[in-house]
Amino acid sequence: MATKKIEELLGNKSEELLNYKCKVDKSTLTLPSPSYIDDIFINSDRNNRVIGSMQQLMNHGRLGGTGYCSIFPVDQGIEHSAGASFAPNPIYFDPENIVKLAIEAGCNGVASTFGVLGILSRKFAHKIPFIVKINHNELLSYPNKFDQTMFGSVKTAYNMGAVGVGATVYWGSQESTRQLQEVSEAFALAHELGMCTILWCYLRNDGFKVNGTDYSTSADLTGQANHLGVTLQADIIKQKLPTNNGGYNAVKFGKTSPLVYENLSSDNPIDLCRYQVLNCYSGKIGLINSGGESKGDSDLAEAVTTAVINKRAGGMGLIMGRKAFQKPFKDGVALLNATQDVYLDSSVTIA
């Protein structure tokens, strides 16, 4: 996709997003690069097989060898119900089409459930890196709660040939202490077996909603969630793009500093995302932002905008699902390719 097309999709946000310079200088960060694994992970306590799994993931697909990552995630059949997720495009009730879309779009990897990847592992595990999502919040239990339950074992993911496992912690929920204990143990075993780890660092608590504003995607609170995630030794952090800031001040709980808002962030979305990157050990652990729900005609512009913000902030890439699979197959491929093109475009620089 040409730079001009990126500018057209950004519309009146083009100047603000493509020419902005962040408050936190990029020279203070570890940025994605072809040598990222050599620069960071060979100095860590990850064993040789984990490093190999990370390299396998980062070398695959259209972004292979760039230091950037495009992952196709489909766990919404559990997290949002199969009907709500797949009714717009029923071909994805068949898990084979999930994997085929990831392959056709040239993604680095496909992240999905034990069921989806397990039933296809012999056919596809050697063709695209598998990331098994090991815990879920299923919505059939009533009343629903902010909890994540293990759906299988790390050993099962290993036996199906996965290069990595993914998990969610709902930071701020009443169950988060148990979740972080379960996930830390699972990640330790995954590393022992040679698999890399991705943590969905989401915030869930009705207390994060103050005077009609939801601060569960504020830069300061999601930044701290990221910091907790990298402390659990996640190799990649998945986070929603920030939508606001000042969550700590609004909910009046926990601790922050005025300097967070004066020196380390601003209202610009790239600054907000950079604060997330800063909390991922200044970029030593890669940040991938999620794509969010599908809204129809605006999906392509929104997806490209998210990619521009993540890249310019110093992030590692995107993990985008519903915007791709809730539309015709070829359109889903085109959308994923458009976001990948942002990372391949050298004119879209780090802010």
C-alpha cells in the first residue's frame, strides 16, 4: 500500500499522526528491528528453545525478519460467543478457515483455542506458528464475572506443536490475584518446554468507570497493567490502544505521579501508546495492540490508524481478529495486509 493511500485513510488525522514527535524520546527505547531477538532475548534467562520459538514467530510471514509482528487471533467463539462472533461470516464456524486466513494474509502466527488449533495441528502446525490461548472468560455462565479459567494444559499446547501460549489476566478484578498466580506458573512451564508467552493485559472492574467515562483503557492504568505483565515474564504484551488518560486520578485508587501526565504523555494518541511501550521495560518486551470490534465500512481506516499509532509509538505490531474475520475472506486478507504495509513502509517513522 502506497504512502499516499495511508495518508488518505488517516484523513484529517494524517498531519497529527505522521509528523508528531513524542514527549519520551525514541532514543530511550528498545525499538523493533531485525536483530531484536539477538539484542534482547539472548541476554535473558530464556532458554535456547524459547529463543528459537520467538525467532520462528518473528521470522514468519510478510513481516518476517523486520522485528514487527502481525498475529491473527480468534478466541471470540468463547470470549464473545460463537453466534455473536461468526454469524456475520459463518465460514469461521469451521476452524480451518481461521488458519487459512492467517496463512493467506501472511501473518506471523495464528492465536486461537485448544479446540481450534488442536483439531488442525497435524495439517497446519508446520505451516504457520501456533499460539494456543490457554484461558478464557466464557459468557454462558450466569451471572457473568470478570474471570479467566484455564481450558487446558501447557503440555497439551506443546504436544500440538505450538511455538507459544497466550493467556489473559483481568487486572483489577476480584479474581486477578488467582489469575496472575495461574498464569505465572503456566508461563514458567511454557518457558521450560521452549515456548514463548503472550499476555493479554486487560483491565476489568466497574470501578474504572467514573462519571460516564471508562478508564479501563486509559494510558496510565493500561501502562501499569503492562508493567505487571512483563514482570510475569511475558515475551510479548497484548494491550488495547489507549483511549484516554488520568485513570488513577479519576478512580482515586493506587499511586501515580504528576510527572506521568506532564512529562511522559499528552493527549496525542501516539504519546498515550508510547507510555504503554515505556511500561514494557522501555520496549525490551514488544507491545502489540488489539484491533477491537468490527464496525463495518470504517474498519480499514481504523485498522491502519491503529497500526500507525502503534508503530510510531515504538510498538511491535498488531493482533487483529474481528475486523478481519467478520467480513468476506478476501476483504479480511486485504485488511490484514493493509496494516502490515504500515510496518513495511519506511516513510512511517518512529515518533
